Amino acid sequence: MEIIRGTTPILIFTFSEVNVSDITVAVLTIKQNGTTILTKDLEDATTAAHTISWQLSQTDTLSLNCWTANVFCDWKLANGVRGASSPFNIGVVSSGVSEVI
């Protein structure tokens, strides 16, 4: 999978052992070269029984440079238990368009 700059992809995280309705805080983080480029909160997400998904905007993806991004989700349950997804790398590529309107 890769993110194409200037598009609006959806990043979906599946929680097999956690009911998403018990999550009170969730943060999507995208880093490049060790620097946080983008964060989105639970309020920015769409949730279902076992998934949280964030749709990135055109502005979000244009803020990424054309190289690998490190993506992960941190979360906290109502009872205070915290967790995080395993970080994964995703390529960021140019749309091939010189100007996006």
C-alpha cells in the first residue's frame, strides 16, 4: 500500500480484542524521518464495533514528502488501559500532477 500525495485515502485500524466503544482516546500519528507530520484524534475518525478509520484530506497528504511514512495509532480505554498498534511503514508517492487544485 502507498499514499499518493493529493488524494484522500482512508486508514483503517482493526481491534480484534477491544470493543471500539470502550476507547475514549485514540490518536493517529504519521511520522517521516522521525518527525511527526500529522496527527488526528478520535473525533476526526469514523468508528465501528472493531474498527477506527481516519480519512486523510488532500491537505493532509500534500503535507507528506515522497518517501516512507511511519504510521501508528495510540489508544486508551475508559478503564485507563493504554495500547498502541504496531507501527507500519507506508510509501508516499507523487500524484504525477504538478499542481493540485
